[in-house]
Amino acid sequence: MSQPVIESEAITKLYGTQRALDQVSVRVPPGAIGLLGPNGAGKTTFIKCLLQLQPLDGGRAALLGRDVTREGREIRKRVGYAPEQDCHIPGMLGCEYVTYCAQLNGLPYYDARQRAHEMLDFVGMGQERYRAVDTYSTGMKQRIKLAQAIVHDPEIVFLDEPTNGLDPAGREQILELVQSLWVRHGMTVVLSSHLLHDVDRICDQILIIARGRLLVHDTLQNLKSRRVGVAEVVVMSGQAALKELLETQGMRAEVLSNGHVRVEHGGADLTPLLGLFRRHQVRPLEIIPSPNALEEVFLQALSEAV
Amino acid sequence: MTLIEQPYRHWLGEHQGIWARRRVIAQTTLEAWLAAPWIKRTVFGCWTACLGMVALLFILSQFVDSKSALAEWLGQENPSTLLLIGMLEGWLKQDPELVAGVPWALLFGFYSFALFWPTLLVLTMAIPRVISRDLATRAIVIYQAKAVSKWDYLMGKAGALLGLMALTWLGPLVVAWFASNLMAPTWTFFWHTRGALGSLLVFVGFSIVFLTILALGLSSVSAKEKAVTTTWLCVWLLGWGLEGLGSVDSHNEGAGWLRHLSFRYNLSQVQRRAFDPTEKLQRLREFKSPDGTRPLSEGLMPFTRIQDLEGYEIERHVRRRLRSPREAMPHDHGDEPGEAAAAQQRREREEQALQNQVRAEVSRLRASRWNGALTGLVMMAGVSALIVWVRFRKS
């Protein structure tokens, strides 16, 4: 296992009497990390504590191998953060804003300006960069938040709900960008979201937080393999007959509202199911192994936590 | 098809130090303020006033040089003026510190007092934009997520405030001092007028540091800009009103401490202490022209009065208070010539004693006000710092 980028040891954060984080201990290696949890679970608080935006009430945390309490400023030079809420400096143009953010991270002016334009191109912003940030649409705000978070070329970037308020096309573009940061450029990405599809799409490690406690930390692959034996079968027609066939084989099956047949086959892989289909001349259009595995893991983790 | 055409490139440069980042905060904030039309106009007005100062000081310096163009022109018009200029030139040689240094100090005392008002006006427009606006738009989160701590942020904002006040107040004064000496008849004016520069640096430097702390505190009061402006105006204008209640002529003498709730009043005490205009004017009275007039002290009287109105008021009040019981006593004029002379001597002694008493009482009152002013300023700065600390403690 490579050197962890995030380390926390029994970190606790209190808001009055409420425990927003309760003894969270974790060691996370570099990668695309999905931070999952229901609303109010403590995801944002966890990020804020790591970035020293909120002081810790207990425990210790380190980012990139450095203690966040003692070396907060030096750490933030190598860390990017795109907050969930709209945060901007009023009256600034988009390109000025990103340049300023780069300068705040220690880039000299000319480098900052050049990087700002590169990052605005990277996130797909055109001439809008010459408009005041206050006038941006939600989609543009999300893009500029991403641009300011990566403008100083951080080693790790925290993205808090980066696809909120985006239309499907915009969401797809942002996810593609975020994915490329880790896959192509080696930048560790921590994606905090309650949208499981987004996390499933780009992350290879999952942290599930609920009620201020860390419930799950594992790779997505491992998590999916825990939920073996479920598949969705896509057929042109004859869903009811297929359901009946599967049930006669002792499997639980149901026809979903989208026409897919969900089957709990119980096997470690799809070989028995494929054999059954071959024997009974069933020609599915597609078989989706472990669909919604993340959702099921998530729900299971939550139910175990209650 | 994706919109993204720019590939991501890693940045391999060197990071700048923390002071550069603090300077960026100060510079960006200041530039944003200067984009506001009224702030820009006020700054322009202050620099126009600077030109006026330079012109006036240039004329004054021409008056102490009989070979100057102005002296020659005035001499052609009125030969007696040339005599006066020659006399001033002689005085300059005899006591340059007094002839050049003291008028410069009096004029700079007046200018530093005059530019205080546009500075307050500019602060009224800038204060809501210091921290309050960042709180309202949550820009503070952006700052905190960057490689700057909250103290760096505050130092940057303080730098912006200092920069703004340097543009409206300290800058025009220092430039006026430098330019006026550059145009003076001799280079020695730089040396003879160093006292004026020192006094203005002390007073204006102290004041802008105090006003910076006050502005940071007031701007942290609320995320609502209107609430911040209202609080600032209350602190400024209400304090000004309270000065009247605590004045020497007020019937309510126990309310004297109220005047120290006004930062304007407290800073005026610092100004008086730094420039000491009344004492300086007194020294200029030594110079009399052959016709018995005092050209230097009379010419500079209005500049002095306006700087130390309260000083005159205190002196008048004390004199009246001490004189009243004496005037009520019966006067013995004496019938015989010897007795009349003795009575005259006694009256002179009494008058001298009265003068000494007035001086002692005035300096006691002045000392008490100076102490009160310092206490007031320290308390205001303390409260302001406390507000900032509470606001940023947990964020």
C-alpha cells in the first residue's frame, strides 16, 4: 500500500452537544476517493477538519504526511478545495478570480494568470471568463469552483458535491474532467457526494460516513464483490416468462419498471446463469452484473449503523 | 463531444513566500476599492489638495529668499515688501529651525488635520467592503482554503486599509513635504523642516494604525454591509456629538469623560501633542517687524487656531473661572502716590500669579485629556480587536 494521503486518528468534531465527527480513524492511499453519506452525515465537516477550516475537538489528522494542525498553511499549498456552497469574491471577473486564487496559493502573477486561463479552458469555460463571477449560472459556478481548486496544481483536491445543480450534459463533462485528474494526471481526488452514480462512475475507493462515524472504507471492487449473486438481465420481450424460468430454478426474480429482470442468482460469477440461458434458448441483449452494488452496500451500511 | 480542448499541465514553478501572498490580498482589495467612483474621486481630491499644499509652501519659501522670483516681482510692486522679505531672510540665517521649521510644522499640522476628514469619508465607503462583504459572499471560505491563514488574511486586509489611508492622508502629506522642500531656496530646508515630517509621521502613522484596527473590528461586526456602515457612522458621528456634552462649557461637568468616546476627539489630542501648535505659535511671536507687527505668527494664526480650538477654549474657561473670585474682591487703589505704586505692584504680582495659576491649570487639564484620549483609543482598539478575535476564533 502506498503512502497514505489522508490519515486521521480518532478525530472528533462537536457542534454544541452534537457530534458531527465521532472518533473517525482512517488511512487513505492516493486515488479517486468517494466520500459517501446521507445529508448531514459529516462529509463536509470531515473535509473542513482536514483542511483546518474547522478546528478539531479531538484526535489528530494528517494530509500528504503532514499534521494539519501544525502545518495547515503549507499543506493547503498542495491541496485544492471546491466547496459545496457558492463562494466567490464579489465584483471579480472569472479569470481574475482564478488568477487571484492561484496567487493566494503562492504562484507568481504571470504564472497565475497563464494557469488561470489554462484551467478555465480545461473546465470548458469560454468567453464567460470575462464576466463577473456574481452573474454566473449554477453550471458556470461549478466549473469555476473546479478551476480555482486545481489552478495551483495540487496533489490532492477535495470536491464537495461538484455536480449539484448541473444538467445531465454538464454533469457528464464535470465527471469526465474529475476522472481525468486522477486517471491521467495522478492528482488524488476526494469526491464528496450523496449521488451514488457519480461516485460509482469515477471513484476506486469508497468512504461511507453516517452520523459522524466512518462506516466503510474499502475499494469499490471489494465492495462490489461483497454483493455477489445479483444481476440485471435485459431482454427484448418475454420478461414474465424469464421471471418464471428463473423462479423455477430457485432464484428470486422480479421485473423492474424499466423492463429489466433483476435476479438474485447467488453465484460468484455469471457462469451458472449463462448456462441456464443457453439450455433454455434465452438470448438476453445484455446482462449487468452487480447493478446498484454501491447503493446496496451504502444502504446496508446505513442500516447496520442504525 | 466535450468542450474540453486544453490538456492539463503540471505547474513546476517556485511558490512565492507568505509576504507576497499577504501583499496580493492587500493589493487586490485596494484595487477593488479604487474601482468605486466615489473612492477614486476622494483620493483624487486629496492629491489635488497636495498640489495646493505644495503651492502654498512654495510661496512661503519664496518669502524668505530676497533673490527669489516672487520677491523680485513683489519688490517691484511694493519696495516695503522687499524689506520684509530681507528681514525674514535675515531671521532664517539667524534661526533657521524657527523660521523654516516652525511654520512648516504649523502648516503640516493643519494639513494633517484637514486630510483627516476625506480619510474618514473614504473609510465610510470602504469599511463595509473590508471583511463584511467576504462574510456575506462566503469568500472567507475561499481564503481559508488557500495557503493563507486567517491572520494572513487579516494582515492583507489591514494592508489594504493602510494603503488606502496612505493614498488619502499620509501620501499627500509626505509628497507635499518633499516637493515643497525640493522647491525651497536652499536644500537645507529638508533638514530644518524635519520636525514637521517627524510630527506628521507620528500623528498620521499612529492614526492610520488605530483606524485600521477600528475598521477591521467594525467590518467584522456583521455580514450585512448596511449594518456595518450604520455601526461605523454611529461610532463616528455619535462620538462627535458626545464631544459637545463633555466640552468645558458644558453644564454637566461630570460628563467630561464622554468626549473620550469620540475617536475623532482622542485623535485630535494626539495631533495636538505631536504638533503642539500653540507653543510653536508662541515662539514665532518673538519675530517682530520694524512697524511692530508679527508677520509670521499673525499669518499662521488661523492655521494654529483651527488645530487647537479646544486649547483656546480651555484657556478662556480657566481664566474666566480663576478671575471671577478676584474680580469680586474690593480693589485698594491707595490715595497717596507711594500707596498707588505699591498697589500697582501688588496688582502686577497678582496678575503674574494668576497667569501662573492659569498655566498650571491648563496644563493639568491638558494632561488629563491626553491621558483620557490614550485610554479611550486603547479601549476602542481593544474592543475592535476583540470583535475580530471572536469573529475569526472559530472559523
